[in-house]
Amino acid sequence: MPSILITGGAGFIGSHTAHRYLGKGWKVHVYDNMSRVGAPAALEWLSRHLQSAHLSVTQADVRDYDTLAPLVAQADVVLHAAGQTAVTKSVANPRDDFLSNALGTLNVLEAARASQTATHNPVILYTSTNKIYGGMEEVGITLRDDHYAYTHFPGGMSEAQPLDFHSPYGCSKGTGDQYMRDYARIYGLRTVVLRQSCIYGVWQFGTEDQGWLAHFTISALLDKPLNIYGDGKQVRDVLYIDDLVNAYDLLIEHADIAAGQIFNIGGGPQNAVSLLDLIHILEELRGKPIPLVYDDWRPGDQRVYVSDTTKLRQTVGWEPAVGVADGVGRLYHWARENRDLLLAVRGQAFA
């Protein structure tokens, strides 16, 4: 029976990946320090709906090498999704951000290197971020019909865009990104880096600092005002969680050609949406306006980020299947059905 170790396995992306692979009949080991809002609810969801006999959980931090290393040595696949996830928190506490993201990632790699043999070389998927490209101030931006857009990149941003780590979070995630790439070159580890754009979906307890689309959706449902930093015309390509995990499936299946590579992944131009576009969709779903509060732009905020996913498509044949309206509708209806749970969590996430 194949096995997957998921660091950050009680988080949004990690728990959905665990759900998928438990459904496939794999052994799934969730490794999480349980600091994220909603982590206990995610584990309860996994245990309730799937074969929990195949699910193991270790509550520990990726900074704890001695606890982590034996689990990496037993895994066929590692999804490294653990770490500090918010730019604002990285600015407030850059040391903690570095230890969680840079050192935590190095620990995963060193554990894999230490256990590497002729018969054991796990596929390691790393959840990187578009933040490693920085503010991209040198990229031409045009305002078109209340949407920011790239002047010269209609297909989105490719992996050829120069790196420009902006904010401690960008630095720590970028460090992990480059370590992953180099450990494939130097040590032959089967690492795959995914520079992910805005991932969203059900069972996401988003906050203002991370998981903004879910945060907007939950706030709309609970009749809370939304803070808009900037003018609301900034654009992101959004990707539904099922499509992301589909990409993981393909990359694991085709690890022989994906190993050592870096991929941008997001919804692409067909799933690019401004904040104001999203608010309009949510207002349609709830049947009334959402109160908005405008504030200054935040440091490092990109006017537009849209992924060019051509490389991923050409390498493993991946395409996103869930459109924005469909995905947001799924999230909104899930949130409405789980209102009591969200109200319980909201005291922690949105106090």
C-alpha cells in the first residue's frame, strides 16, 4: 500500500490532499502542529468520512527534525504544505517565519537525503507561492475596465519571471523554493516545486491575511463588512482546491518527468478575477450588498498576478476544470450549510 506524508496535513490544502489519498486507499500520515484555525475540525472531517484505519496523525512542528525524519523515511510521497502563511505575520515576527518556512523545508529535505537509498527516494511536492516574484514593479500594468492587467503578458506570468523575494514571507518561502530545486540537482531528490496562486474551496477557514477568497465568502455570509486594501481592482487567478489536488495526482503519476522542475499553478487567465468581481458574485449569491471599507495598499501587494500554466499543461496534461462562479458557489453553499461551525471558528479567526 503506497503512503503519503503531509506536513501541514490539518490545514486547508493538506486536509484536502489527505482526503483524496485516503479515498484512493493510501496510508496517509498527517503531520501538523495544530496551530491553524480549523485544524481540529479538518481532522474530524477526515476521520468521520473516510477509512480512519489508514490515517495516522502526529502533532509536531516541522522545526522538530528528530520527530519528522523517521516519518519522511517511511513515505513514498511527501507533500510539504506546513509553514507560516501570512505576509503580515512575517513582517511582525520574521524570525518565527524563517524557522517555520526556511528551516522547516530544509528539515524535510535533509530527512529525505538522510533516508535516500537505491529503493527509497520519495516524491516531494513543495507548496511554494507567487510571492517569490515580489511586487513585479518592472512589469507593465494597464487598467482596463476596472481591472488591472499585464500589458505584455496576456497568457499570464511564466516561470521565467525573475525572482524578487519581497517581505520576510517571500524570503522564507523563496528560500525553500530554491532549496527544493537545488536538492534535486545536487542530491538527486525527486522534488517538485509548485508556485501556487490563490487556492480556495470548501473547508477553508480563510482570514484577511491568508485565504482571502474564503474570508470574503464567510464574511459575506455572516454579514460582516469587508476591508479592501487598495481600490479593489487588483486581479488574481483563483484555483479551486480539487483542481490543485488533481495536479498533485498527475505530478506524482509522472514523477519521472516532473522531478526537479518548477511549475506556476493557478486558475490562469480564464479564472482571473478582481476583488470587485468577487464581491459582485457574492452579492448575487446572498441577494444584497456587502458593506465595504477601503484602506491603503499593503506593502508588496501586486496589482495583478495571473499564472501562465502552459508548462504544467505541456508536462503532465493538467487543466483547471472548475470555473470561478461554480467554485465560489460551492464555497458559499458549503459555508451556509456549516454556519454554526463557522460561527464557532470565527471567534478565533476574525476576532
